[in-house]
Amino acid sequence: MLTIDVDTGGTMTDGLISGDALSAGFSGVFSVKVETTPHDVTLAFGEVLETARRRVGAATLRELLDEVALIRWSSTITSNVLAQKSGPKLGLLVSAGHEDDLYTGPEEAATVVGPLIARENITGIAPDASDDDIRSAVKGLFDQGIRRINISLRGAFEDGSAEQKIVALIDAQYPDHYLGSIPALPASEILLRPDDATRTFVSLINAYVHPSLATTLYRAEETLKQEHSWRGNVLVGHINGGVARIGKTTAFDTIESGPLFGTHACAAEAARLGDAHVLAIDVGGTTAKVSAVEDGRVVDRDEGHLFGIPVRTNLPLLRSIALGGGSVARTDGTTVTLGPDSMGAAPGPACYGLGGRNATTTDAFVVLGYLSPTAFLEGRRTLDVDAARTAIDRAVGTPLGLSTEDAARRIVDTAVDTAADLARATAAETGWTAADAAVYALGGNGPLVATGVAERLGASTVRLFGFGNVLSAYGSAISDVVHVYESAVGGLDEARDAAAKLADGARRDLRGEGFDPDAARLAWEVRDADGTRHHAEGDVDAALVGPPQLIRLTARVTLPGLRRQAPPRSGAVSAGERGGLPVHDWSAIAGQRLDGPLLVDGGAFTWLVGPGWSLQVDEHGDAVATRTGGEA
């Protein structure tokens, strides 16, 4: 049977198909890359499946799906809604007196009041409020046209009964046939943390991004089931690196899940290769992201920010900037800047030939020969080099008095400098020295800047992957069903009671998804008051060492995963020379040592190895670049 893993990014949607399709005589693995359709990402999702059908050799999509055991889908859907502030109109009930501060200071409250919710749609509920008072407050919000209502009362972590009472009153007053799609959401069910402000912020984020995610996921799954009679279920990527059924997924679970699958893939490789500190640099079409891996584990933090909103809950360390292949290049007459605006997939960079006139990072890559004009999207589109040159001359070359090539180099240098600054700041946040980390390159453009970034960091090791241009889909392909539960506690007895409740909840959720709870592996993490972490498998008692403050359970059920192997070459490869650099066919250099500067062309991807670097490729198509001296 086949497994299909799809990752929807801001510019490109990636697919990874692996396994056997006996009826079509197919066995193997291959990747697919199509342009994202922002107005309806299910179209790009469908295009991945249709491309897979053709590559496998199935006559119809239904014939393909008959051979598909599993579809996993990660995306930036929720991240984009949060970044673009395009969610629905929200209402919020809080404890009276906290309508303006939301249980925190005015500066933090301002990150959501205005951007996510209007101040007039926040109503206070007094501790002694009658049922009629509550109904009146709710009606006032509904009359203002809110589409989702959140309830976040002070102290609800310890006792959520007041929030549940309000939900019950709303359900009784406004039954489904009247209320329709305006759900009432108690914050105490979204996050089990005692911090009232964080619980409020997380519940608002979840409500804000949920409609877009739910509409997209359910539409995709229903299309497969109703139009093509597929009997499986689409599993949704979570921020924890696992997947779950749609019905067991909150929108907050999925924020940045796509990029983080790439980080989890890096963690798996770092554990295998023995790299203690890793900076994973993911440069796509719209954004650049840097995350960190330490001793084979994704580095996380107990507090952080999601698009400027502070949340004091466990999140992987992932930093992002508006830098990608589509970033618009311009100059003020002295310096070159990139973004924050991006040309996206349509009309795209000037070299796409779809009407875009702005110079972008991708145009610079094409002018310098780093990208083959005939291999883009596996040869499905020929890039217009002349259009790229014209755009770069207009935006940068002529204003600065530079040749087209020198202007393109300034653009690429700016991209490398910007990515290096982000990587350096991320390393500092972990307490590392950036020079001591290995740089892992992922995304369509990460391998084009990796040795340059490492040079600026003083790092000496860069790792490149045969699946690097679809590494988030690869991370999905090695993922399992994962649910994470946590609760703040105080004292050993409370910790043991909380652990029992968390384990019961995990078994209930897994059973509801159709998985055998007895097959789940339970991993515990207990954090003491001083921040010390203790880990245990199976039984929580081994992790109860000091005075516990937080207990976290990860329940995991193993799914069929991708066997480690080299991906097949796809698309046309133009070995020889490009832009004055030797170009090597990726499929022909396994076991070889090559000295930069050079390009490696894999058809669907390109690696740039700068001067002063030596490249060694293994039998799986992955490579390590080692700094030998010189300038990158």
C-alpha cells in the first residue's frame, strides 16, 4: 500500500509518495512539487494527488486511492491566517475588571485586542452574575455579529465549572438550528495551564484560525470520500511532529506544523548522525525559518511568541522572517533590501513569465546560473532569464551602477546575510555559539544559501539532503500518531492524579480515532519548580523526582513510515557548466568528494557549494559539506 504525505506552504505544495501500488505495478518513492493555490489550497492538494496518479500509473484517482493506506497533511494554513489577520469576528467573555488587561499588562493585551478581537466585543462577567446577566451579555455579543465566542474566566484552570455553566446556558438558549456555526469555546478545554492570560490568548488564537483550517480539511477529506470512495482518513500534522485525525485536532495544534515537520526530520537525522547542535535553515518561496535541534531533540521553550502574541506554553523554538525566493528586491541607492513583500506563486518572480515585473531572490538565482531555467518544477516551466535580467537591472543594477550579475550577487548576499542573522539570533537564544552548530539546509532555497550562511556563522559543517527540497513532507512521512497532554501541578499526589487523568484522556482519544490504545507508547516529562526536566517511559513515577510543577504526556502510536533510501532523480539535469560554475549530476556522484565552488543538480533541486568547501555524497543521496578554507 501507498502512503502520501502533503505539505502546503505559502508558495509551493510538496508531496512525498512511497510504498507499493500492486495494481499499477509501482514500488518506490518519489516527490512532487506544485504551486500552492492560496485562494483554495485543496486545489494544490488535489494536484499533488493527480500528479501522483500519473507517476504511479493508475488509470483514475479512485484506482490510486484504492492503493492508499494513509494520507498525512501538514500546512501553513493556520499560520497564514494569523499572520495576515484574516480570521473571523470573535467575542470574548472574561471576569469583570479584566476586559482591558486580559489578566496581563496593557502591552501584552494589545497583541490580541485589535489584531484578533475588537475591544467592544470583550464583555466582563461578574462572579455573582445571574443566568439572565450572562444571557444578556451573550446576546449583546451576538447582536454585534461575532462568529465565535470564547469564555476565559479567572482561575478556570483550578475550576472550570463557571466556564462550562456559560457554555451550557448558550447551548440551551441558542440551539444548533439557531446558533449555527457560532460555537462557544471554554478556554479551560483548550489549554491546561494556570496562567490566565496565556489561556485566554491561546483560546483566541485557536478560535481565530479554526474556521479556515476546518473548512479546508473537511472539504479535502469529504471530496476523497464522496467523489472517489476513499475509505481512509486524512491525518493532520501537529506542531509536536505527529499527526492525528481531523476530529481530534485543534487549530492551535497545527500552527507552523508544516515547517516543524522539517525540523523533526532534522532531529531524526541529527540523532542518526551524532550532531549535537543543529541549526535547521528552511528557506522557501515566502519565508525563511530557523529552528534548533539538540542531541536529537527539537529545542523548545516554555514561553514564546506566535506572530507577536506572547504565550507561556511549551512551543518548539522556531524563528521566522519574510525572506524567500519571491521576496522583492529594491535599493535606496546605497543598500539592497529584500521583502517583506513577496511575489508568491502568482504572478511570481519576473522569471516566471506570468506578469510579475519586480526583481526577486529567485530572479537573482536564475541570472547567476544557480537555478536551471529548464528544470524548474521538474521541467514543467521554463524560466525567462531575460525577464529576470531586466527586472534586476531596473530595481538594483541601474540605480547602483552595477552590472546585472553584480546586482544579482548583491541580492543573493543580502539573502545570505539576512538568513545568517536569523540563525545567529536563534543560536544565541539557545545559549549556543553558532560556530559550533551544524547547519542543515532544507526548503527549495535553503541549499542555495547554506554554505554562505555557515561561512558567516563560522560553522564548519553543512548537511544537504536528497529529500531536502521536500523535507517537511519527509518529516511527515516518518511521523506517527502523537497526542500531547499537559497539566500544571503542585505536589506529588496532585501530579499522580493528573498523570492518571492524562493517560485516561490519551486512551480515550486514541480509541475514538480508531487506534488501539494498548499499542500506544507513553512518554512522560515532569518539570520541577527549578526548571529541571525528568523523563520516563511507560510509568510516570520514574520522572517524579523533585517538586513537580508541570507534567506532560506524549502518547504515540506507530504508523507505516518511509524506509531510508535515496529518492529517484526527477526532472531534467543539465550537467556541465552554469554561470561559470561546474554542474554535477546528483545521481552520478554518490561516494565522491568534490571541491567547491560547484552546483549539484538533482532535477527537482539544486545545491550550491561555495568556494572553500568540500562535498561528500553518501549512498542515500545525502551529503555533508565541510569547510576547508577560502571564502564562500
